Amino acid sequence: MKTGYRRLKSACYATNLSMAIVGSMQSLLFVTFRELYGISYSLLGTLVLINFCTQLGMDLILSFYSHKFNMEKTVRMIPLITSAGLLIYAVYPMLFPETAYVGLVIGTVIFAASGGLVEVLISPVIAAIPSDNPDREMSKLHSIYAWGVVGVVLISTAFIQLFGGENWPILALLWMILPAAAAVLYWGQPLPPMHTPEKSGTVARMAVKPSFFIFVACIFLGGASECTMSQWSSSYLEMALNIPKVYGDVFGVALFAVMLGLGRSLYAKFGRHVERVLLLGAIGAFLCYLTAALSNEPLVGLIACALTGLCVSMLWPGSLLASSNRFPAGGVAVFALMAAGGDLGGSVGPQVVGLVTDAAMNNKALVSWAAGLGLTADQIGMKAGLAVACIFPLLAIVVFGIVWKGRNRSPRES
């Protein structure tokens, strides 16, 4: 890497760390929001849906109209947008607690828009910086996000334990420091040139190719497999396994993120044959989801949640690597379309779990049957949600198998 890009690279890392805040802090507060504001599981799942659908909208806009954007100005604006979203997210519920959900939605939309920009623009910035091994640099960028999640979980959990869940807005305000630092790092830094298609029709032709659709399916299922467990593991461990929140967050959610970061860091250092890694990861994720859904042992549930992080660690960045290698001429548009697929999966997966959980808890026959097994309505609801979520890694095994089999027969496409 050229010396002149070191500060820019640090800015990209700080930006990805900021996404770790908005991506993981919200799920840690699900139970707090339910207790303080009476928000249902379905509406909590809808917050995740809003987050990813907003990112999806940004992805699609940049997919077809990236040539209309001033890339340098847009990249520099990302941390400022993140800060604005966190500010509203924290302040609105303090001022209007009776309509707190409205403020949560508004804040989520704003910082999710910055998340969409991050997914589409930060990866190609890193990819455009001269490097001996661009694939490993990309994996390192995504590992930074995972390690950021570990820090967010540990610090946020400690804050809530020390100061109480009712003071969560202060925590959100303190987290604004990181995007502010990213904004400072971007100041005055030149960006490397990034390829963008000159016409939206070029993107449309690539998007309808069956071969490209397979890769979108890969990241859709990879995103669903990763985000479902990351968003719901805290609530699952607390409600389904009766593990105290602090232990569930630290030893479940944090370990999930540690395993996520470990998998990406290992690939960044030793990685090769990404298609095979994707297939093996999908198989492992399916087994972990199934174990978490069926087991009543707290330790087994904790281990299953944590190991899911290792198994899904490369499903998202690995899909990006495989698609960018297959479609090198697509530039920013490839990252944008793939990010759209990942965000769609990341929104559908957690929302399905929320809907199934509420439906199971309100099914009197199912709750009565579960009571005979010594399970509460919350427990059977969360288990039913995770059981249905097994479909995502199961289907991922199929599509990653197709990609793996065609890895040597398929030429690079424009």
C-alpha cells in the first residue's frame, strides 16, 4: 500500500467500526426497549427490517446511478450522516418517551442510509488502494467490523450493568465519538480512482444475467444467516435459555462477534479457495442454527450461537470477493448490487424470526404443548423462530455448492 493512503485506510476502518455500533447496539437493547416502552417483538424485528431496507434502497440507487455521485464528497459525508442518526435515535426517546418508537425509526433510517453508503463505497475504496493481495485487504476490512462488534457488545453491556438500561440514550451519544473521528481522518485525504459504469443500462444488463443472480442469492442467504443470529442471539439466550442478559451478551453475542472476527482475520492471513470456504461455512451454520433451536442446555446454546459466528464469517465478504473476481468490469456497481442482496437477506431473516416468535407465543395450542415440556411461551417462541431460520443456511448450502462446482469452468465476465 502506498504511504499516502495510510490515513485514508484508517478512515475506512473507523467508518466500518461506526457501522459496528449501529449494527449491533440496537439488538442489545431489544429487551430494554420492550421493558421501557412496551415494544413488541414484531416491532423490534421491524426496526431491523427498516435498517436493512433503507440500506437496500441506498444500494439500489448507487447500483444504477453511481456515475451521478461525487464519490469523494459522498465518502466524506458518511460519518456525518451516521452521527446525525445516532443523535436523533438517542435524543427523541428522552424528549418523547410515549412515542419513543417513532424516534427509533427516524434515527434508524438516517444511520441506515449511511450504512448503505458504507457497504457500497468503502469496500471499493479499499479495493482501489494499491496492494499485493486485494482479497486479503478486503477480508481485513470486514474483520475490523467484526472486532468492532466485540468492543460495542462489551462496552455497551458494561455500561448498562453499571448505569442501568434506562440510561441507554447516553450510551448512544457517547458512541458518536467514533464517526466524528472518522470524519476528521477523511479531511483532506485524496481517494483512489474507482470505476463506475457510465450508463445505468450497463448495470441492468449485468444484473439480469443468471450467473450474476446466483451470486446475489449467495450474499442474500449469507446475509440472512449472519444477521439473524447476530440480531436475535441476545434475546434468544435471555428469553429461551434463561441466561442473565449480561452473561448472554458477553458470552453469547460477544463470542459470536469474536468468532466472526477470527474467521475473517484467519482468511485475511491465510485465505484461499473462497468458494470452498463459503460452502463449508454454510454447512456449519446450518448445524449451529439447528442445535440452538433444539437444545435446552444453556451451555450448548451459548456454544451454538458463538460457533455460528465462525461459520458465517466469510459468507458476506466471501460472496463479494467471488462476485468481484467473476465480474471485474462492474466496479462499484457490483459491490452495490451485491450489498443490496445482502441487505435484503439481512432484513428478511431477523424479521421472519420476530414474526414467527410472536405467532408461536400467541398460539394457545403450541404454548400448551410446550408447557407440558416445561417450556414457557417466550422459550417456545424463540426456539420456533430459530428453527424456521434454519432454512437460510440450508439454502445457502445449495447455492454455494453451485458456485463451488463452477469455480473453474466459468470465465470472468464484463
